[in-house]
Amino acid sequence: MTLQTTYQDMHDAYLLQVKHKSDKLMNYFLFSFFTAGLGLAVFYDTWLVAIGIGGLSLVAYYATKWLLPDSDAYQYIVSLVFGIFMAQYIYQMHGLFEMHFIAFIGSAILITYQNWKLQIPLAALVIVHHATFGYLQYLGYDKVYFTQLDYMTLQTFIIHGFLATIVFFICGLWAWQMKKQTEVQIEQTYEMGRFQEEQAQRNALLQSNEELRKSNKELDRFVYSVSHDLRAPLSSMLGVVGLCEMGEMDPFIEKNVSLLKSSIKKLDGFIIDILDYSRNSRLEVDTQEVHFADLLTDVCNNLKFMCTEDQRKVEVRTKIENGIAFHSDRSRLSIILNNLISNSIRYQNPQEADPFVEVSVAITASSADIRITDNGIGIESKNHEKVFSMFYRVSTQSVGSGLGLYIVKETVEKLNGVIKLESEPGKGTVFNIHLPNLAS
């Protein structure tokens, strides 16, 4: 079973199976009834009735089934045929009362179709047959052979008809109950199959997620290992460049050494970004008490030599509304502040007389709101969402790896926080960060 298999499909398939099995059963009974009629003809010399009535009944049944293959009309015909065989046997046995029970046998056989309506044609034929032939015998017609009595009284007819109707009603009720029970079982089977398939898909998805998680962990470990191993030779190269700068150099060599130093720092910065991303994705949040004054002092000390020779020094202002203990991941907060402040320094506005970056922190018992404002070159509104994308750079003139703001956003979200951007070209940029206080 698949989830695409509907309950109605299962229901129809089962009813079709019941129909085929019941059709085979009807073939056996119809030919048995016809053969029984021929057997009675041997003793009572009623060959014309046995062959004529019995044969025409079979022809009517099979002709309907052949002419209307997609219809259930033949099932109603077989209901009438059982009643006709009853009437045939009664006539052949010269009104033997027991032959009336043939109708009840046919009624019981029809239950296999699980359709209570099939009892209606048989019941109607029995009532009409009994009423017609009983009345004819009562009028004195010869060779009616309805009953071995002289005639059937009205009281006897009513009782006989009432009891026959009860039998047909019980068989019809039985057929209806069988169908309802079947539908309940089909529904239970369908729901069980659906549950099992959903469970199998869920298990497959969990297994896939586990494999993906394992793959990501292996990739993170690989990135961290490679990035860490690459920084060592870069540090050695910077040391060699520093030694070169200490001595006398030809202007051409000095220029190329300067370019080499710049490229090494750029590559080292890119590796640091990869390390920050790897750490953020691999490591769980390390909750500890954070003192923003100390944290900002460390960040500013790391960035104080960041400006190039053609850039002015950017004033970093801090404003901390403290007094409440704030708990979060200090290492991740350092990454956030380092990236945002360094961006403000890197993209200072040459038209501004006094470039600055202002970091304000407001702490409450439940959260910390960090606002980083600068008067730099700003960002166009169409790029506000894009700047948080991996490797996105506004233009080819942009410096950096294109990972900075992506790492910031990922790190903020790792701390269950939110970051928002406000910026206009030429008017500076504001980053608003809301972080929950992770104090337990």
C-alpha cells in the first residue's frame, strides 16, 4: 500500500473481490438448481417445466451478465431466478410445502454479495407467486399444484407471507451488517497501512537527517582542520615579511612586499571568517556571564591597527547601560561585534569630517539590545536583505570575504536573537540586535 492509495480505492477493490467470489458461487448454485429440476423431472415427468423454465432462467441471468458487464443488474436477475426455481420445484412436486424453503435458501445465498437490496426482487416474486397461485387454486383451477391442501386460506397466506418476509428481512439485515463490518475493517486496514507507511517515511527521513548531520559534522571538522593548518604557514610568511620590512629594500621590492603582506592578511582574514563560521555551526552555546565593557575593550584593541595608510582613524564610542547580569556566549558576541565594528571602520565615509562607530548596549533581566551606529557610506535599500547572504559583495570594489554579515546573522540566530538593518547611502548604517538573556 502507498499513501497514494485512497480508502475508496481499497473499498472498491474489496467489493470487486467479493463480487467475483460471489459470482463463482452463483454459477455453482444455479447449475445445481437446474440439475435438481432435471432430477425431479425424472420422477414426475415434468421435463418441459424443468428444461423450459429452468433453462430460460439461466439464459436470462447469463444474457444480462454478458450484455451489461459493467452493471449489477444480473445480481437482481439471480434474485428473481431463485424465486422462479422455488416456483418450479413447487409445481414439479405437486405443491409439496417443503419446496417453499428453496426461496429461503436463495435468500441466504444472496447474502454473499453484501447487498441487502437483492432481497427485494426475491421477496416480491414470492409474495406475488403465492398470492396468484393460491388464489387460482382457491378458484378451483386444475393442476395449479400450489399446495397439497385443497386451498390456502387467507389467514394461512398472511402468516406464510409474514414469516417469509421476516426471513428475507433477516437475510437483508445480515448482508447490510456484513458490508458495514467490512467497511470498518477496510478503514482500519487502510489507517494501519497509512500509519505504517508514514512511520516508514518518518524513519527514512530521520535516517537521512542523521546521515546529513553526520556529513555536516565531518565537513565542519574538515573545514576547521584545514583552516587551522593554513593559518600556521601564513603566520610564518607574515613573520618573514616583517623581517624584510626591518631591513633596507629596493623601492620595487618594498612595493611588492607590501602587496604580499596585504594579500597574506586578506587570506588570513578569510580563513578567520571560515573558522568563525565553522565554530558557530559546530559548537554548542557556551553560556557565561558577559561584561560588555571588557568585551568591547578587547574588540577595539584587536581593531585599533586595522585602518590602512589612506584611511583616517575611526572613533569607536561605547555606551553601556549595565547593572544587570547578562548571560550569553562571549565568544560569539565577540564575533558579532568584531565583524560589525570592523565593517564600520572599513566602509567609513570619506566625506565625513569625523568618522565614528557608536556601540550602545541596554541590558534588562530578559534581554540585551545592542545598537551599532556609524556615519559611513551606507547601504542601498535594495541590498539590505542581500548583505546577509553568503559571499555577497555589493561590488567588485568591496573588500573582505563576503562572509562577515552572513556569519553575524548565523551567530545571532544561534543565540536565539534577531538582527535588523537600517541604512541609507551617505547617511550611515545602524544594526539593531536583540539577544535573550540566557541566565538559567
